[in-house]
Amino acid sequence: MSVDATMHVVRPSKRDAVLDWLQMLTGAGLILFMWCHMLLVSSVVISPKIMNAIAYFFEATYMAQVGGPLIFLTFLLHFVLAARKIPFRADGQVTIWRHARMIKHRDTWLWVIQAVTAMVILVLGSIHMWVVLTDLPITAAKSAARIQSGFWFIFYMILLPCVELHVSIGFYRIAVKWGFVKDSGRSAFKKGENTLFLTFMVIGVITLIRFMLLG
């Protein structure tokens, strides 16, 4: 029986290892981008002129026109690579949910949260990038007018925590899976990552409120 059982186990191939490596690299790149993006957009809190100057620099050097589509393609590639391990059929989703509830393992629940937020980000993130990249140049006034419409404020209040959760969990899982953080340091690293998550959430909310109040 043990021989028959092992026959059904699919062993990871070199192809799987390469795809996992690409998933990690694209994920790490997107994490870095999101942190930089948040800091640059939040410059509006200091002064709309600073945000406009930063946006002008990226557009004058064509980093926005070229980098934007590249980020979008990286975003789609990362989703395709990660989707290999996400169950899309109802029976698979029920199984994952049951296992998560049964074993009560924190990292398993983090994976579930990351999978759920990925679906939200795929839809809302694609809309956000499309709207921004097809309405260049980026300005503080234009962003404020969009957010002040009401619908977009709610839109970003949903997208913001999903992105920050996904980024936070992704950063933690990359560090653990690829051996950057050992078992003994997991707890301290997770606490530090939780602090980082809360910091970026506060920055994001303050930025949205600033846009709402911008005349």
C-alpha cells in the first residue's frame, strides 16, 4: 500500500523550482515598488507641489510611460505564477478552508488571507492602473478630484488594506520560505512586519484624507 500511495505523489521538478524562483523575484519586486509608490504618493501630505514635481520627473524621463506598463505586466506574471497553487474549484477551496480550520496554523491562515487579497487586488489593482496610466499626466489635483467623487474613496479604502496585507504577508513568507529568517527569528520578524504594515496603513489613510481635503 505504501508503494501505491507514493505513486500518486507528484514530486517537484526543476521547472517548478524555476517558477517558484520567478514568483519570488516578481513578488519581491512588486513589494519594493509598492513601498516606494506609497512613499511617493504620500508626499502630497507634505505638499501637493512636491507630489507634482515627483510625478513630472517620472513622466519627463518616460519612467511612468515605460515603467507603468512593465509594472502591470510584472503584476500579471506574478499572479499567473502564484495562481498555480491557488484552488479555483469550489471543492478545492472548501478543502483548504477545512484544513486551515483544523490545523489552526498561523502561516496557513496567512496563505489563505494572501490568496483572498490576491483576487481583490487583481480586479481593483488592474482598474487603478488602467485609470492612472490612461489619464497621464499624474497631478495632485487630478488625483484629489477622482478620490473626492466618493466612489473612488471607498474603492481605495478597500484596495489599501488588501494591498498592505498582501505585501506584508508576502514579505514574511518570502523571508521564511527562502531561509532569510530562521525558525528562532520568526516571531520577532513577524512583529516587525506587523509594525511595518500598520505604519503603511496609517500613511495610506492619511494620504487619502489629504486628497479628500485638497481644494
